[in-house]
Amino acid sequence: MSDQIKHECGIAFIRLLKPLSFYQEKYGTALYGLNKLYLLMEKQHNRGQDGAGIATIKLDVKPGHRYISRYRSMAQNAVADIFGYVQGKFADIQNETPELMQDAEWLKQNVSFIGEVLLGHLRYGTHGQNSIENCHPFLRQNNWMTRNLVIAGNFNMTNVDELLEQLYELGQHPKEQADTVTVLEKIGHFLDDENQELFDTYKKEGLSNVEITAKISQNLNIANILTRSAKNWDGGYAISGIVGNGDAFILRDPSGIRPAYFYQDDEIVVAASERPAIQTAFNVGINSVQEIKPGHALIVKKDGTVTQEIFREPQEKRACSFERIYFSRGSDADIYKERKQLGRLLIDQILTAVNSDLKNTVFSFIPNTAEISFYGLVEGLHKHIKKIQKDTLIERKETLTDAELDELLSMAPRVEKLAIKDVKLRTFITADADRKEMVAHVYDTTYGVIKNDVDTLVAVDDSIVRGTTLKQSIIKIIDRLHPKKIIIVSSAPQIRYPDCYGIDMSKLGQFVAFEAAIQLLKERGLEHIIEDVYQKCKASLLLPKEEIVNHVKDIYRPFKQEEISAQITKIITPADTVAQVEVIYQTLDNLHVACPNHTGDWYFSGNYPTPGGNKVVNKAFVNWKEGSNQRAY
């Protein structure tokens, strides 16, 4: 993506099902769980660079001994910093008494972070401050083991105000207005309730407090706690939690918006936000890793029992398509195929734009994340050329000259790497004019491969959000190569609406597609639509969220996709550009052809999977119209 946006946190969960001595004997180290947690997190580092954190819990620790450990970091390489800190716990032991590193039980009793239940998190902050307090895992502490709670997740709730009000009604006083706090306290409240109900029941049976504690640990109903907690949540979420006794869970929202995968065998249960991370860390095949079902929680009890239970009625699955286009790593086998298909499905539009003149067209891609789509495009071009060759040979086999035959058989797409990001360049100068000058040089280019004023350059991007980098850098750089025409191709459709489920796209005014539609309304004397939509949006905010519809769709309704694309072309083309410029977008229909199992497309279509989404988009429009720069949820 040429415009960088923050997105999607990542979770990593491990539950060791055997005693630590088992892993010491089989794998040669009692640090097996920590090593695997490091791998899981490192293989998902693309999901968070604002910070990271881990928490571990030891099972069956005697009273008076620490059993929960947590460490969070905001270092530039937070994962390495965290595990460097943890490794430091063992440095003196390794140097002074190395034989103790072979004693799993001694390590568990004497060194922090050695435990059977491990939870990791990588943070990308979609809003709010970047501080250590914002880094997961979050911890709710209590002297009762079964009332302690650790959570970490990839989530955004659209109805934080409503959830906070419910906490106030319960008599709580949350320390801040954030969905992380509301989720922690909501689960924590019903965890307390469950503890109290069980305590009262066993007390009536005449059991001692010590006996009651053991019975509560055995009989906590995690599914019931989650059902009561999540009753009114509106958002996208994959949340992992650990109770102090060792019970653990990973739950996924009813629409399956956020991704969550798991693997289990007789040694381990593991969950993560991305499937390849599990495959790599544990060397297992793609079919061994399963998705957690929407509206379900993967529950691992302290005794090692693993179940997947419903906590909210599953809805139509609307898994985030942006995960497939951009966010998740392309090393997932299905994502790799889908991204290639996104490239292939652009061929007809591109051939029309270049008048099928492949001889004078050069194909390239812009950011590295667009490379896989580009491969799909090139494969499709080869297939297209083979068809031309076959049809020509059939039709003209008697009349083709040797020269024509040589030219026909030599046909191939011209493929070059032209826009290269200079990762060492930093736009550190704060003055706006200077910053723009630096941004213009973030990308470098390859000279000498374009025929001046003859060739058309087709550059594939995986999505275009704001268009800023295209205007300030990429098009200027490409234009220096003197192409006749520049075609920027987005393998994703036009981003028209804000996201409210975890992606940092909350303000309408940041979208170049929205800017284009507003300009078209004004140019064509349709400005009244803007005012009408504003009034409808403002009035809708007084309704219950379940009754709200997305009125912002009316902004785009008068225009075809091609009209908005043409206006976007005008917006992102620098004034001094010599070459003709055109922008082509993927169609929604083709997006669903490429990603049939991930139909969540609200940022493109405006069809939000939860009622809160419609409220958010209308509020975002009101904010834009009133000049407010705040997010809409």
C-alpha cells in the first residue's frame, strides 16, 4: 500500500498440555513455550509496531509464590526487547549454575515467565496515545486466583459509550474511556459474579474456604462468563484471555470480522491471528490449522480439556477482505492465491486502457505488498498472449511470413521494477514544505527502460486510501522516465467509507474517493445532496443504532465507478506532470470472485456487518461536515 495506514493487532496464545519436564526431555529445554511464543510473535510482527507485550501463568503454584508474570515494551523492536528482557532472567543461571537450566521444576518455582499458559500481543494503535499503559496484555488483579484476569486482543468496539454506561450502572468506575478497559472490566465483572455464585453454592454445602477455592477452579463456566460479558458488544474482535487458575479462552466476534486460528495436539494448544505463523512455529500442515468459528470461543480448561463453544449467536460471516488484500502476510497459501487472482482480474480493464498495445506497455508495481497481485497480473498477461498466438497461428498459418512468425512467438509482457522504496530515507524534518520535499524522494526509480513519449507504464498498487504518496512522490518520480501515459492500478476497490473494527481509517475526509465524490457533486450542481445527507446523518444519531441506515451511500449514488476514478486521477496528478495519468480500480464483484470466503467489504460498499457500523459512518459524515477532526467511535 503506497499510503501507509495502521491496522490490526496480533495475538499469540500457547497452552502447554504436559508438565514442563516433558518438553525438557523431548525438546531439550524447559523454555519450549517461550521459544514458540517468540516465533509466533515474530512471524506476526507485521501486525503491530507500536508496542508488544507478553504474560505467562504458572499452574498449581503454592500460595505465597508469584504465578503471573507480565512485561510490555514500546521499544523500536518491541518483540526482541521483550524476549531479551526474559532471556536476561536466565543469563546468570546459565553462567553460574548451568545444570539448573536442565531442572524444569526448579526453573518453574524460581524464575518468572516459566509457565504453562502464555499470551503475547502485538499492538498497532488505531487511536489514542502510544504509551506503555496502552499495550496489551491487560491485567485485572485479585488475591483470589480465579478472579485474576489477563486479556489481549485485536478488536475495536463501536459502542464504547453504551458499554461504559452499563459499567456505571453496575457500580464500577472505569479509569478511562476505552474499549480495552470496558472489555476487561466487563469480563472481569462476570468472572467475579461466577466466583461469587459458586462460592455461595459450595458454602451452603458446608465446604471449607480452601475446598471451595479448588471447586471454583474446577467448575468455572467460561462460556457462560463470555456470553454474559459480550451480550451487547458491537464490533470486530478476536480476544484471548487467561484466568489466574489457568483456564483460558480465545473468542471471535459473531460475524467473523477479525481472524483467529488455532492448532492442537496432545502436547499443545496454540492460537494466533494468522495461520502461517502457527504453521511455521510448529511445522504443521495447512489442514491442521483451523479457524475459530464466528460467535465461538475456544476454551482450554485448567485440566487441559479443549472445547469450542458458542457465546453469541453467529451471524452471516463477513470476514475482513482487507486482511486478504493487504494486512495478513501473503505467505498464507490461500491469501497468496487470492492476491494473484486480484491481479489477474484486472487484465480486461488494463487492456482497454492501453488499447491492447502490449508492445509499448511496461508493467510494474509500487509497494512490495502489491508484488503478489502483480505476479497474478503477469501470469494473466502470459495467458492472454498465448491465446493471441494460438488464434493467429490457426487463422493465418498459411500466410504468416518468417518475420511475422518470429515477432508473434517473441510476444511477452514487458515487466520491470521501476519504483523502489528507499527504506533508509526518513522524513524527519518537521516543516511542511521540507517534509513534502523529502516525501517526494522516499521512492527511487530505475532509469533507461522506458521509451520516451512512447511507452505506457502500468503500476500496480494494492490499495489507494488518501493518494498522498502517489501525488507527492510516486507519479512525480515515474514521470521523470518520460512515459507517454501512467496508469495506476489498484487491486482493491475504491475505499469510500470508514472502518470501525480495527483499521486506522476512521475519518471520511482522508479518503481520496470521498474527496472526488464531493468535488463531483459541487461541479455538477448537486451540492444539495451534501446538505441532505448531513441532515439525515445528524437526525439518525438520535435513533437506536439498530434502526440506523448508512446515509453516506447517497454521496456516491449519482456516479459510476469510472467517473469517481477519473476525478481521483485529477486529484492525485501533480500540476507539472507531463504524461497522461489514469487510475483504475478493482470492481467489487471481482473482489468477491477473488476472495469468496471473506465478504466483509464495508469500507468499499458501505454495507456494515453490525448496527454500530452504520452509526459510525453517519457520525463520521457529521464530523466532516462540521469540521471536527475527531474519530466517529
